[in-house]
Amino acid sequence: MKSEMMSNMKTPPPPPPVAKKKEEKGPHYEFMGPIGTFLLIFFLPFTVYYVNMACRRNKCSILEVPSFPRNFVTAFFDVEAALIFFGWLAFQALLAVLPIGSLVEGQPLKYGGRLKYRCNGFFALVVSLAGLAVAIYLKLPVTKVVDKFFKLLTVATIFSFTLSKCLYISSRFISTKKLAPGGNTGNIIYDFFMGRELNPRIGPLDLKFFCELRPGLIGWVLLDWLMVYKAYQDTGAFPPNLVLVSVFQTLYVADALWFEEAILTTIDIIYEGFGFILCFGDLVWVPFLYTLQARFLLESGFTLPWYCLAPITVLNLIGFMIFRLSNSQKNLFRKNPKHPAFSGLETVATPSGRKLLASGWWGLCRKPNYLGDIIMATAWSLTTGFGHIFPYLYPLFLLTLLIHRERRDNEMCAAKYGASWDRYCQRVKYRIFPYIY
Ligand code: NDP
């Protein structure tokens, strides 16, 4: 997950290359600049609605235009959904500020000092899942959340727009030293999309850190299990495919939260402002799109025999192993490059003093962690069979996102490490898929 970048405790982080480019030749735009970001502001919410609307009971077709309700307001909004959403947000915020779990220092800020972050995400996940189990035991009407899927989606979408707008406005009143290098171009649309302020906080709550890992990610897992329970209520049985995909995704999220501290060295935390793309991505895209396979399995009732599920489980475990081991290898290398585990491994020296791993997992391809992620996403979709393209949209989205992210990171590393990066790329030829890409 995003929380998986290296933890570089011993060496200071290199300067953000984006800022350098901006000084040299005007604003450095990503996502095709103001026009691209303007279109994405509409395209992203449209995609989440369209894809989910295309999957209704006994019908999951992406090729047919979904039927639109006569009354949009009653179909897509109600006050109870708003109360559920804000109650969930408040509950997660409360857990996030509880003095439980370690208080970890972030990377050095460019204006000096470091921020502190309370890392208790795994605890929040366990409490949330336990809370769900208790609510089910008490026979509370929890599946209302699944019934109100579209209404919750609307509230989350409106909230993410409002939050990004508030963040943009409040960023106009802060010192420029607190601005992110990439979201401060002067173009309103672009800066609103990318985010201007680097680390907006309300008291002890760091908004970006909180949204990246808590309400959306834990919400995703809870939605999965609520769908499992709903299927049980509807049919009197636990559909094995739905249970399996929920287990896979819970493992994925639990892993991210167990290694929560690692997010403090990711691009998102160190360089990116908190704007629309992260607000919408964290609060809407993740919980309402990453539940695609579960929604498909709930709506279609599709099942597979155990001899199909067994190899899918093996594939998921292979993906998870590549993902976890490669991420851990890099994290350990960044923490302690002299660790005996690296004695036999090839490295490439760089002028900054930091080395690049060029063998082991990181000699296989330049992003073995992305490879593992994509394999897992494919395994999740395989639980839905081959009858519909719809549930395969998640691995397709992830593939696009990670290809784009790899190119972005490649650019940044080329700026950071110059000729050493070229040497590393000559040594490790493939970007994500060995012998293919
Ligand atoms: P990486 O974990 O790949 O981190 C990139 C950084 O690692 C580089 O900038 C560089 O930083 C360092 N690095 C790159 N190559 C080497 C090497 N050979 N040796 C040592 N250091 C190296 O990127 P992400 O933060 O994008 O991804 C983290 C995880 O999050 C991945 O597993 C990915 O799959 C997942 N993810 C999931 C998403 C989702 O929506 N499901 C979205 C985004 C990511 P430096 O040299 O400065 O240390």
C-alpha cells in the first residue's frame, strides 16, 4: 500500500525535485495541467457512480447504460446516510487521537522541525471490526449501510468536495513555507485539485494522515463484511467467494495499518498537498470503488467451487508475498543499509550517499511491490469468474494508476540520482513486469 515506502531514519530525505523544476521553468504540471485536472474533477465522481450503478441485482454490465432513477434526490440522498457518514468519520477521528499506540516523528520539514503522528491504525481496525461484530450480535440493523450505498456515496462525494474547498481557502491564510511544492502554481483549479497545504491539522488530528488510512480504508473492509452479512441475511448462507474476497482485502488493509508508520516517508505525506485528489481518493474512490468485487458477488450471487477458489487463494498469497517481502526489503534497506541481510546483494551508489538496491526483489524489476499489488488485485477479481468485465475494473484501474505512479517516481528518482539512476535502470531493465514491461 501507499504506507509502504522506505523509512529513512539514518539519512535525510533528498530535496523534492518537483520544486526544483518549478523554479527553473515555471509550474511543473501533472495530470495534464489545469485542463486535465478540471476534467478529472468531474470524471472521477462520474466513474464511481457509473460503475456502481451498472451493477444492480442480477445484472452487472458495464456495457449497458444504467437506468437512472426518476427522483434523484430521494434515490441518492437522505439525512440518515449523512448521519451514518459523519458518525463514522467522528468515530474514526476519536480513535485516531486516543493516546494509544506510538507517537512517531515524521520526516524533517523544510522549515525545520518534525511533526508527530499517532500510529494506532491497526488498533482502529480491530476496534471497528469488533464493533461490527457486537452490532451484529445485538441484531442492530447494520445492513442499512449496504442498502444506503448510493446515499453514502453522495454524502462522501459532497464532503470530499467541501473539505477540499475549505482546505484550499484556509491555505490562502497560511505562511507560504507550509505549502506543498506541487500544488502552489497560482492556477486555482490545479491547486484545488493537487492541494496547497502540505500538512493541514485540526488540533492533534493531521487531516491528510488521517484520511489516507482511516475512514476510507477501514470503511472499505467494513463494507465488505457488511455485504457478507447481507448475503447471509438474504440467502441463509455465507457465499464462499464473497467471504474469500473479504478475507483477502482485510489482509491487505490490516497489513497497511500494521505498517502504518511507513506512510510517513511516502510521496503523499512528504511532498503532496492535501487537495481534491487525495480527499476524493481516500474518502470516495477507495471505499466505494474497491468494494467492486464484493458488490458484484453480493448482487449476482455468483459462486465458484472450491477447486477454483484454491488456486485463486494461492495466487493471492503469491501476490501478497511479493508485495510484503519487497516492501519490507526496501524499508529495512532504507533504515539500515549495513544490515547483514544485504551483504550479498548488489547495490548502486548515488551522489547523495543513499544506495539503490539492484538485486534481490529490487533486481527482479523496478517495482516488485507494484507487481505484487497487481497480482493480488487480479486474484480478487478472479473470484468473480469470467462472465463479466465489471469486477475486473479494479485491477485495470490499479494497473493504470501504478503505471502512472511508476513513471512519476521514475522522473523524481532521475532528478534525485541523475546518472546513478540511469545505471540502475540499465541494470534493472523492467519497470513492473519482468521480461514484459
Ligand atoms: P515505492 O514504495 O516503490 O517507493 C518509491 C521510492 O523508493 C523511490 O522514490 C525511491 O525513494 C525508493 N526506491 C526506488 N527504487 C529503489 C531501489 N531499487 N532501492 C532502494 N530504494 C528505492 O512507491 P509507492 O510509495 O508508490 O508504493 C508503496 C506501496 O503502495 C506499493 O506496494 C504500491 O503497490 C502501493 N500502492 C497502492 C495503491 C493502491 O491504491 N492500492 C496506490 C499507490 C501505491 P528514495 O531513494 O528517496 O528512498
